[in-house]
Amino acid sequence: MSRPSAPVHDPHTGSATFTLRGEVTNSVTLSVDDLRRDWTEHRTDVVFDCATAGPQHHTFHGPLLREVVGRTRPAFDPARRKERSRFLLAVQGGDGHHTVLSWAEIDADFGDAPVLLATRMDDQELDATGPQLVVPSDRCGARYVGAVTDIWIGTCRAPGTASTE
């Protein structure tokens, strides 16, 4: 079980920060304010079924996850589709909730899913809590991760092979 980690805030803006790391050229720490300033904002209206609260209707705004993660320069050759298809993204929330997506889900050459790192939910800014992972195609809300604190990007090893870590 993952341990919750309280959001860290940028001392200059007060905006919650999160880290992108793993098998990347550039590990980076970004704030909700950075997401708003440095990437194009997208809007999505979603309905998903929450196991405890039933159907949820929300509007989210924020950049596409694939564009944000691109800043890290993941350790694959972008021209080699099979390399890209082996990468995973593990997203950790401040409450300990976490989920995994495949690179192929968000890659424009594969699933092209418009997954967001939302900076706003239902007209509420998320600066204090941190961004929310939004997977609009999901019928249930299990992969919606609030208060994102960490995104790890790395290779899914073939079954039966040893990890290098």
C-alpha cells in the first residue's frame, strides 16, 4: 500500500508541485501554475461511475498528459514504436491512491487518449491540492487520481526478466 504524501507547494506561487521522474533524460518538478502557463489548456466534460458515490459529472481543464510528460524526454527512441509501447506511467496521488497507464494509451500513434493533468475541476482551481489525472474514456473513476504528487515513467520489463533497479 502506498503511503500518502502531502502536496509540496512552490514557495513563489503557493501552487502545489509534483515530480516527473524515472527512465527519463530530464526529471522535473512542476506546479499547477506551470501546467497552466506552459501548455495548451483542454476542456473535457466527463461522467464516470464512482463505487461509493454513484455517477459523477465533472468538467476538467488542463494540459494533455502526453505533452507534459514529453518535457522529461523519456528514454526511448521516439521513432521506434515498439520501444514506446513498452513504457508505463505510474501516477501517485497525495492520498496514497495510485494507478498505471501505458504510454501507448496516450501516444497519438496508438490509443491517442486525451488524458489530462487537470488544473481546474468544475471551476475550482486545483493549486492548493495539486493536479488531477483525468482519463475521460474510463467508465469508472478508479484511475482518476487527485492531488498528483509523482509520475514515474519507465519500461515494462518482459515477463521473466530481471529488473535493473
